[in-house]
Amino acid sequence: YAWGWAWAGNTPMRLWKRYTWLGGVRTPLVVHWPAGIDGSQAGAVRDQFCHAVDLAPTVLDLVGLDVPTHVDGVEQLPMDGASLAPTFDDPDAPDPRRTQYFEMLGSRAIYHDGWKATTDHVGAQLDVEVELLEGSRDFAADHWALFDLTRDFAEAHDVAAEHPDVVDELVERWWAEAGANDVLPLDDSFIGRAIALEPSPWPVGWRHTYGPGGGPVAEDVLPPMGGGFRIVADLTVAASGAPDGVLAALGDWSNGWALHLTDGRPVFCVNLFGEPVVATADPADALAPGPHRIEVAYHRQRAGGGPVVLLVDGAPVADARLGCDLPFRWQIGGAGLRIAHDSGFPVHDAYAPPAELRGADLAGVTIEATALAPPDVRERLRVELGFE
């Protein structure tokens, strides 16, 4: 959405994600633990500094577990955070930590003892930001603004000119933290940072089967569906008939897909940017008691989009057509794939999460990418190693 909404949502802080101004890093934290926090503290506010890295040490502290130094014989990196537990019942407890550095695509900041220094750097990311946002495009020319967060909640008053010694100290601390935490060398471009990312284990897989239960499966490890796919659900309908609920669902009504049953009828929906495309079986094709295979096949056309066919036991029962290609990613940090239930927002309004599957036993759901043939591992190794 437009910048105006991002800035309005972050008000009174400045800017948004990808920047280390408070608009990009300050987030509300609500702690709820009736069994462990004195009831007199309900609704109380804490001013101690905390960071996301403090959450895991806090949980381990509360359950009485030490941070493991080795897991399966492998030495672990140390945890950087500290427990917030002392602050739960004592509003005057000292800050668990005094210092925290920040760096995001060249935007830099550091917190220390109530002070926060932040650069005005605008990285080589979105062309419109480079064109319109005020600030430096050169690391060497970056201005470090200084804010007293004990008095200035929103980084509204730059006091760097009044406290140059504090600025110098914080900048020196930032470089020390950056050197100790593998931040360097600095790179403010999307492309440069993306190239440096460690890829997922190869290959992700062109065909996987998922069973019911458990948590969501991250989209990153699902077969790539954009070029065409098959979804196959094997289930056995109970003698009572009329099964209902989700077989598989990914995403929500902003972007996603769902295969579900309504009064025994298979339904498949693809929701593209809020526009649902639905294939629904007729009442005559409702599943009778016994074993069944429900399949969805999408065949991408060269011009983009293409037909979607819904089949029951090998026979087509409904179809639809996508007018455009599927998104490269259904969601960024979104809901993930769920089997035999859904959560959060639905993909469309024909069901309401959790929509747990009832009246049928689901053996599993297989998702297969059909645009690309799985690679020949022997051939890949021969090419990579350069010998037979």
C-alpha cells in the first residue's frame, strides 16, 4: 500500500521497515502470564529497553532451563539477549542490557543507556525512496542523529549538536558491535544482500506429501506451484457421510488457495489479490462413504494463467480459469500450509477457520509441481564435479 498508510501506522515514529529509525524497529510487546506475574501489575507499563533477542532467554529463564552450549555434540553460538523476567514484578528493575546495535540494508543505529544514534542513510533499494526520501546516499557522508529516548519517545528532537561526545562514543560502539556480529562490510542494496543469502538446501523438491496435524509448513519449502501443479488428497469418508472442513490451505483472502469440503462437495479456491476463483462440485458429486481421491490440476498457459480442473476419483467435477499467473510468493511471512484445518483468515468466505475436517479420515495431501521435471541427480553431479 501507499507510503502514507505506512507512515500513519507508525506515527509518531519515523519511516518504516528496512530502516533503523524507530518507525522500523519499535514494536509493542504485551506480556501475559497470570500464573507468574503479580496481579497488581496488570496493565502496567515498563520503560526498560528490550529487544527481540531477549525473548528466548526470558522464556528459558522462566521455565528454569539453562542455555545449551552444545546440541547433538555441536557447539552453539551464544545467545545475545538477556532475561526480561526481573522487570515483570519490579518496575524499577535495571535494564537487562545496556547496548543494542541495529543495521538494515545500510540503515544503522545503536542504543546505549537511554541514548539512540541513528543514521540518515537511504540505501539503493526502491528507486522511489532513493528519489524522494531525505538523507544520505553515501556511508561516508551519513549524519548520525542523536536522541534521548528517556525524554523523546519518537526520535523527534536531534540533539547531536549539543552532545557531540555522546555521538562519538555511540558511533564507536556501533563499529565495535558491527565488527563483533558479522555486519561488515556494509551493503545497502537489495541485490547485493540477496546474493549473499545462503540458499535453501537443494533441491526444495517437486513433490511432497503432507499429513494432517502439526503446525504450518513454511512456503519456502513447498514445491514451486507457479508453473503448474497437482494437489492430491486421499481420504476415507465415514459412513455418516457429508464430510466438511479444510483438506489443505495456504495463505488467506489476500492471496492463497484452499481445497476443502462443504456438505461433502469438494471446493477449490484460488484467491489472487482479493479476487477469488472458485471451482465447486455439484451436489450430485458429493462424496459417498468410502475411500476417495480428490485432485486439483492447474496447467499454466504460455500467455499466463490457465485452466484449473477439480477431479474426484479421476473424473472431472468442476473447473475454473485463472486469468493471470500465480504470484511468485503467496505471502511474505504469511500463514503457511495447513492440513485438515486452517487458522487466521480464510482464503474465501465459504468456510470459517479453524474448519477442522469432520466426517472423513485424511491420509495425506500431495503437492506436485508439474512445470519442471525433477532434476537428474546423477547428471547434476556429473556436471558439477566435471567427471563421469
